[in-house]
Amino acid sequence: MADADLVKTAITFYENVLPQMESLAEYGLSQADLDELLDLKNNFLAIYTKPKGNIQVTAQLTAMLPTLFASSDKVLEKMDALVKSASKSDPNFVDEYFRKRNIVQTPTRTRALQLTVLNDSTSEPFEKAKVTLTAKSGADPTIIVKRTGGQGRITNDTLAEGEYNYEVEYVGFLTEKGSFSVNDGVTTNVVIRLKKSE
């Protein structure tokens, strides 16, 4: 049973059995048993929701990074200006400072593709939908097969510029086919909506 279904089942069981406690006495079921079930459910939920909480905290911290980087840049600019003011009185110190003050600029890479698979009627993401990508033109006959993650998404950082075909499959839903283009330095966003098969 899925984690979320376990929780729902425990709650449903508790709510349905509680009013029937007297008539169920012969089964050896007590209020303490029900309370223990409720405690287990609560303890499970406390653990089950932690990863989502961590994701939210991580997202908040990540959102703060540009502000922190901007603050750091301002401090460095002030330090540079102060050091430059000593150019006449101590030129050797200034030269040494700027020779050793190297800030490495890490290269950034733009994601080539982000493809999302959704249920057409509910807009819910499909986890583990099968996505097949093939180069539409050119000498590279590469075939990429991936399964979507929990957000109904696959990503690829290494697709070369060009046109690609896609095929998306999920049990009980119609297969969707189409194409998209990838351009260097730009993320291609593709959203596929699957319709239920008749």
C-alpha cells in the first residue's frame, strides 16, 4: 500500500471503529488499541512529511543566495577600494593583494530540456511515465529513454542543438508523440498532457 493510503486507511479505520467500540468488545479490541493506532499514524506522518519540509527549507535558502552574493560583492568592492587607496604608500602590498585575490567564476550551464508529463483531466504529474527521445535530424541516432520523477518531470543538460521527437507512455493512457527544438544556451520547456484511453 502507498504511504499516503496507509495514513488514510488508519484514519478511516479509527473513525469507523470508534463509535462501534461497545459492540466490538468481544473481538478484544480496546480504546488503548485505537489510541496506539492513532499514535502510530501521527508518528508516521511526522516522519513522512519531513522530506517535503526539508525541500521547502532548501528552496528558501537557495532563494536567499543571490542576496548573499550581492552583499559579498559589495564588501569586496569596499575592500578593493580601500586597498587601492594605499597604491602610493605601499604599492607592493597592493600588487600582492590583487595577485592573490582571485575569485573563481564557476561556469554555469543552461539545462537543455525540461519535459513535464501531466494528467490532462486533473493536471496531476505522472511519476514513472516512460519518455523516449530520438534525434529528428542529423547523424546522431541517439535514443534516450527516461522515467519521470515525482514531479512528473525529466531533465537533460546534454542534448545537442537540433530537433527531437518524443514519445510518452503511461499504462491506461493514450501515447503522446510530438517534437521539439533545442537551442544552445536556452532551456526548452515541454509539457505533455496524457488523456485516458477509452
